[in-house]
Amino acid sequence: MSSSLNILFTPSSSSRRHGRWPHSRSFSEFAFPIPHRAIATSTTLYFSAKSDRWASLTAMISGEVISHSELTELQDESDFEKLASSNNDLFSVCGFGSLLSERSARSTFPDLINFRVARLNGFRRIFAHVSPGFFARGIAKPETMKPNGDKSHTFQQRDEISGLSVEPCEGENLIVTVFEIQRSEIPSYIKREIEYRFLAVFPETLDGTPFTSPAVLCASYSDEEFLQIRCKGSKEMFFKQYGQYNIHKIWRDDIFPCRVYLRHCLLGAKSLSDVAYNNFLDHTFLADRKTTIREYLATTGSGIMEEEPPESVKARYGG
């Protein structure tokens, strides 16, 4: 633990905590989902939703991590490089949404190897961020008018524009996929998933055997971190990524899944097994973090599975 960092956490009225610290990357004040401590190395600072779940990247790679439930945040490309260097120039990707489908995964990573099913404990899926790709492909549906679903015959305005991420949640577990891609694909992987927090996690086989090497997971992030870290404080860079679609806030609690994308993810889960399909239904939540996808499909999200994607994206989002 570094003694040069002055770390202070104070709870807010929304049951979140804020961390403020002096750091060489000039981070400002950010909000994190209930972090309890930070572990500092010479170059990175890690936050956790549970105090006993964090490990340094060095310890993880060297095998010194005692518990396979420990997590590490990958801050930049050099951290990915370290993972690949310890694994024959390969790094493992953990799929939880569209990458549940092997066909979809291979369309994104044609040279992937060792596609397999695994379990990830201590996480839940959540539809809580705006994806610009859905706007670019014409499948985002902002300001959709839908019935409230409460027999009141009234309507609510909904933005069906959300992509999928995961976040730590004690007691939850996910059926995921894991596969390896080449070290040379690191830059394009980071660019494609730039709105996420990158975590190195240890999944386990379905019979409960922990993996011996970590996989990279795309977890929920925050607008403040995205602006300060990914965009290096540049609002112009943020606008280049999102402004053209009139997106001013990425991580939100008032949006709903992109219908085409949700169907695509569910078909991918079903292609694995009924167990994976039911896991997706019951361990994936709307942005309110209360409503499961099973409940959503039975109410205001009904009909999604019967809707065919537009012809222009049918190959990409066909499950």
C-alpha cells in the first residue's frame, strides 16, 4: 500500500461514496458504486465494491493472488500487454452479452481460439449506458412511447438505447463465455469497448474449478471517468464519440435496452443452453437495478423476441 496517496471516502445521500486523491493523471472527484478501499501500485489505483476483492496486477500475473474472487482494474494498454506477456501473447476475453454467441464472437474476433462456457461469480448484468453504435446502425429508439403495463391505459416515454455491462453484486452469478485473442488485437479491443471499465477477473468452469489465468471483463464505468481518463479531459473528444448523436450522458438509470440488441443477446444465450438462457433472464437487470429481463419481457418489453432486426443489420444481430 502506497503511503504517498491521500485517499478519503465520504458517503453521500445516495449511498454511494466518492474518492478524491492527488494523482499524476490529474483525476478529479469521481463517484464509484460503494467502494470501500483502494489499493495503489506504482502506476495504478484500484477500487472495489467489496473490500476483500482487489489485487494488484503484478500479484495477479505472478500467481500471488490468494482468492480467485479478487479483481484488478486495467488502466491502459500496458496493463493488457502484461496480461498477454504472461499468457503466450494471448489474452482472454469474458463475454456476457452478444459474445455469448460463438457466431457473433467470431464475427468480431475471426481468429479467436478456445471458445468455452464458464461461470462468473459476484457480478450482475445491467442495461445502463447509451451505446453510440446503436445510433450509427439505426437501431436505437429514443423517446419511444410504450404502455405503462399497469392497466392504467397510459403511456410512458422510454429511450430504448441501452447497451449492456456488468457490475459487482454480491450473491449474483453469470453464465459467460471465455476465449483467447491475439496480443496484436489489444488496441482495437480497447477502442471498440472504450466506454467500459476493464477488469481482470477469474471465472470458473461450470463444475466450480477456478481458471488459472484472468480474463478481461467490460464493467460499468462513469461519465466523469470517461471524460477525464478516456477523453483526457477533452470535451471535444467526448463530442467526437457521442455528441453527433446528441448524447450528453452515457451512464444513466432512466433508459431501456435497445430492442434489437437485447434479442440478439438472448438468442446468443439460448444457443449455449437453457441454463445460460435462464441465467440471462434472471441475472440481467434494467437500469433501475430492480427489474429483471424476465420481468421486463413479460410486461413493457413484450414482443421483443418476435421482432426481426432490420435487413441492414440482420446478419450482425441475428443471434
